[in-house]
Amino acid sequence: MNTTTSTANSVFHCTKVFSRNFCKFTQIRSNNINLNLFMAAEDKSFKYVILGGGVSAGYAARQFTKEGVKPGELAIISKEAVAPYERPALSKAYLFPESPARLPGFHTCVGSGGERQLPEWYTEKGIELLLETEIVEADLASKSLTSAAGATIKYDSLIIATGSTVIRLSDFGVQGADAKNIFYLREIDDADKLNETIKGKKGGKAVIVGGGYIGLELGAVLKLNDLDVTMVYPEPWCMPRLFTSGIAAFYEGYYKNKGIQIVKGTVATGFDSNENGEVKAVKLKDGRVLDADIVVVGVGGRPLVSLFKGQVEEAKGGIKTDASFKTDVPNVYAVGDVATFPMKLYNELRRVEHVDHARKSAEQAVKALKASEEGKTIDEYDYLPYFYSRSFNLSWQFYGDNVGDTVLFGDNDPTSSDPKFGTYWIKDGKVVGAFLENGTPEENKAIAKVARLQPPVENVDQLAKEGLTFASKF
Ligand SMILES: Cc1cc2nc3c(=O)[nH]c(=O)nc-3n(C[C@H](O)[C@H](O)[C@H](O)COP(=O)(O)OP(=O)(O)OC[C@H]3O[C@@H](n4cnc5c(N)ncnc54)[C@H](O)[C@@H]3O)c2cc1C
């Protein structure tokens, strides 16, 4: 909503850009001096505040309603303009050329088979959604947050769910990295801008910088959108943090068969742009130059913890928590991508940037918070790492830990009509991790069970021969 009122010397624009509750007035004075005045920014106070409106926030809200929350007690603050949604959709069906996923279709908690929490759901439950509200200052000692519009939001208990932000090539001073049509993907706004450009560049050339799961998923959807796709990454194979060379060989072969070019062992060192400032080429360290109408960069993320620097204990780049996601600051919890928590199964502190953990950590934190109000504690978080990705007709799942020796099984020929293969990771004579491409729900359950139970392996050759049959015995 925009309203404009005139006075003799000035014009005031009240643009309700921050939320229903925070109003930013911009005063444009007749002498052409622009002044930003923050007025009518309403201060608020809640028993519980979730800072961040992503995956964890949606699942935390649901858990609050299960545990019991009174109208007006809980607020979710998000700089995004929409209610919590299942973020993984952004690099998958959201970018499909045909029947793309759109909100409200993928609001949380549909990603795990739960109820789709529309904005009305929050209203009905008396949960305040403070959207388009960026928090720019957090004071954990006085339990207050300050929004970009200058409003103060007080809380009794805080759940930090700020997620991650993308790493930008401009962070490393890569020349020309701020050219138009170079995209990063984290929020729905990013996906909308990318979608808009894709529509205008059909038949053009796209370069994907980065060979992680975001790069692989985006490579696939850009290809589906009729772009000529080249992927560039420095490592010897894609997804090197998880994939073995045997796993990667399948995906790289499959992508090549789909017509995607893969350039490995080099990095983007600069970008050329045309007279409109639009990217037109990617310069590589090895001297090659790739024509590009669109560039999408997926070189990783970093947890958004800077608001809390020096106020809360950190570990491994995130906010350190206990097994209930409680930080060292009373009544402050951290969940999802930002939490560095004790991974009971492996007896070490870890941070996990995946959606399954975002959901489960949020539920755990709310259960613990509500239990603590009655002087109770809950069982420790006992998480089995689970990651997945989907692209083209492919779909893989991974459970457990990818450490130790590996055993590849099944058909990983990228030209097969129905490839199905997997890998076990074996450490200290036990299976500790399992990966499966193209598994049925039962087969995926079986590999999850193996990763959790960590059965001993007597004979590695036998394990390779048995493949999935081994997992289905448990
Ligand atoms: C494109 C994409 C695809 C993905 N695909 C997969 C996948 O296939 N499988 C998988 O396991 N994982 C996937 N992930 C990772 C997964 O989505 C994240 O691990 C998960 O979203 C983390 O949840 P979160 O709640 O911690 O953070 P997020 O969901 O990122 O939510 C954080 C929220 O906090 C808000 N915020 C941050 N700072 C502020 C502030 N100062 N003020 C107000 N609001 C703020 C953000 O705007 C955002 O709304 C994907 C991620 C992306 C970006």
C-alpha cells in the first residue's frame, strides 16, 4: 500500500514495505535533500520470537501449536515477504518451464507430508507474522531486536533461525562479478528474478559456477528451460564433499548425455559484460572464455550469525547449542543452518545445512523450550544425517556419515535406462553411511536403517555383491 500526503514544503510517502506493523516514512523535501525518517515504527513484545521465517520457523510454529501457545504469544520475524516455505523447491520445481511450483503450494510443512500452513493458518493460531522485517540489531542481554524500520521487538524467549546466506564471488573480489544476469539463489525473490531472466534468454547460454547440489540442480533446470548449459568447478568431480568419484562419474555422465558441458579443474576469475552491464562471458583461470547470457553461482553458503557476534558462544562457524538447541544465553535457542549442535551418533559437534535437520531441530527446540517452562527436560536430539537431491529424473538420498572406505554397488552406467546404484561407507569395520540413487521408499528406509544401526562388515567384496540386499536384512 502506498499513501502520499502533500504539505507546503514536502511530500511524505508512507510505504508499507516492512509489514502491517512497521511503517517507514520517507520525506522528500523540495530542496532535493532526501531524508529518511523512521516514524510510527510500532514497538512490540512477545513471549516467544522466532527470528527468521524459513524452514525452521514454519516447523517451529507448528510445534508451538502442538505444545500449546496462546494467541499473541508468538511472532515470526522474516525479511522475506512470504510465510515460511519449503526452500528446496526454489532450485527444483519452482524453475520448471512447465507447471512450476508456486506459493501457496509449498508453504511449510508440506515438504514432510504435513499441513500446508498458509498465512491464514498463522492468523487463526494467533501467531504474528512480521514479514519484510529485517532485524539489523540484536541485544541478547536486554532481550530486544531492532528492525531496519527502527522498531523494537522484545521477547522472553528467542529462537534464532536466520539460516544461511550465499557466498558471493564479489566477496573474493572476482572481477566483473556484479554484472547483470549473474544470479545467486537463496530466497524466493532470487528465484523470481532468475525465472524472469530465464524466460527472456531461451536458447541462450548459461554458465553454472559451482559443482555442489545447487549447481547440479540448477544445471538441470536451466537445461529444461532450453538453455545451453556449461558447468564449471575446480574440483576433480562434482559434489566432492559427499560424492565419491564413482558416484560423481554417474551424474557427470548423465549430465553430459543431456547435453550439459562440464569444465572441471578451473575457476571463474572474471566476467565480461556488454554496454548494458549484462554479463556476456565468463573468464576462466585456465585461459578459456565461456560465452554466457546467464550465470548462476552456487559456491556455498555461510550461516547468518553476525547479529549475535560476541553475545553468544560460537563453534564451527555456527552458534553453539546443547542437544536441545539451547545456546549459552538463557532463553535463547538456535536451530537449522545456524546451529552447531552435539551429534550424538558421532559424538562430536556439527553444523548441518539441510532441510531435514532444519525441521527436526526446530521441533526439538520448541519441545525443549516448552518443557523447560515446567521444569522438565526432554530426550537429547539424536540425529541421523539425511540429505537428498533431485534433478532431471534422478533422485538420491544419503544417510549417515561419509567417512572411511567406500563400496560401490549396482548399476551406475549413466546410459542405462533405469540406473540404480549406491555406496556404503565403512569405518572401523562398520557401515556408517549409505547412498542410493533411484531408491524406492522402502529401499531408502533400509539404507537409513543401516546407517543408524552401523552393522559390522565381514567381507567387503560380499557387501559389494549384495548391494541393497545387505541393507534389506536389517
Ligand atoms: C535453493 C536451495 C535448495 C535447497 N535444496 C535442498 C535439498 O534439496 N535438500 C536439503 O536437504 N536441503 C536443501 N537446501 C537447504 C535447506 O533449504 C536449508 O538447510 C534450510 O532452509 C535451513 O532452514 P533455516 O530455517 O535454518 O534457514 P532458511 O530456510 O534459510 O530461513 C532463514 C530465514 O531467516 C530470514 N532472515 C535471515 N536473517 C534475517 C534478519 N536479520 N532479519 C529477518 N529475517 C532474517 C531469511 O530471510 C529466511 O527467511 C536448499 C537450500 C537452498 C537455498
